[in-house]
Amino acid sequence: MLLEQAVRYSEIILAFAYAQQSLEYIRGLQPEKTWGVIRLFLSFLLLMGFQPVLVEAGLLIVSCVLLYRFQGPYNGGSDCMSMLVLLCLFLSHIAPTEFWQQIALGYLAFQLTFSYFQSGYIKIINADWRSGQALTDVFAITAYPVSEHARRWAQSPRLMFVMSWSVIVFELLFPLSLLNHYALIAALVIAATFHLANACLFGLNRFFWIWPAAYPIILWFQSRIVVT
């Protein structure tokens, strides 16, 4: 994948991610409702590819205002990832040379890879995750809007154990997918499916859009570091 294509595809997915977040703010109170409208408009311009440097600069300003408004990320990891993707794409546009453009996008690819590995590492050093108890608690007593049918899965310790270790092993081995183009595609499909499942089961819908927003960049990055 060419660098310009990767950037454009990422911007399109990022536009959907920010549009979704904006709709949440619009349903709230002032002043975030107004900022949500502004962000939604900028997201539409980004989707259309209109002056991406100026639009992304505007989105960065709005994001900083909201960070100040809530004294940190409003939605934790998804907001942090949103800022990271947006900032790296913006820096790739204003980079003085192609070398620095690749550095900005390469950093995003590294952070995406590390986010999965770090998540797996945190789980494997946690005894409750290794035993499946942590996932059991997520389904059984979580405040997330889990359906009653899904909550019954917590009554199967063997299922929770298998699911826990499936997630752990996948996240820890994700960096190895960079060694092969088709392995990376398969890994990204699995990861996107995982985010979709979290959105459907737990209502974590922000994660479904923002992590895949970096997928075109990591596909470009893999083609740069490995000759297939």
C-alpha cells in the first residue's frame, strides 16, 4: 500500500470515529454540545478530503478543548488513541520531508502494535485473567450493558478460561504478524472482529472505529519493513 493511500484510508475511518464521538457530545449538555457540532462538521470535511491539514488542525484544537473540559480523556483509551491517530496524520502532512513523514506514521504503527502487546502482557501477569476469573466477572457483574444471554456465559468456567487465553495469546503474538503481509491482514481481521464483539457485547462502540483507523498505516508500515 502506498503511503498516500494509507493516509487517506486512515483519514476516512478516523472521520467516522470522530463523527460517532461527536454525536455522543451533541446529546449532552453545553458547552460540549457546541463542540460536538463543530467536531461533527470537521469530521464531514475530513471524510470528503477537504483541506486535511486545516481540518485536522481544527480537530486537534477541539480535542484539546475537550481534554481541558473533562480534565483528561473523556473515554479513556479510545480518546487517547483518537488523539494519537489524529496527531500522527497531521504531522505526516506538515512534515518537511518524506523521511519525517514516514517517522510520524511509523510511530503510529509502532504504538498500534504495542497497544495490543501491552494489553496482552497486562493480562498474562494478572492471575485472575490467567484463570479466566477476570472475564467471568466482566460477564457476570459488570456495569456494561451485557445481555442476559451473554451473562449466562459466566456460568461456564471452561469457556471463560478458553476465551481469556485466546485473547491473551493473540495480543502477545500480534507483533509477529508484522513478519508477513497475509499474517498481518489475518491479525487485523481478528482484531477488528474482537473490537466489534466488544461493541456488541459491552457497548464499547468507540473502540471499533478508532483502532481500525490506524490499520491502513500499519499495512503500509509492514510493506516498508518486510520485503515479501
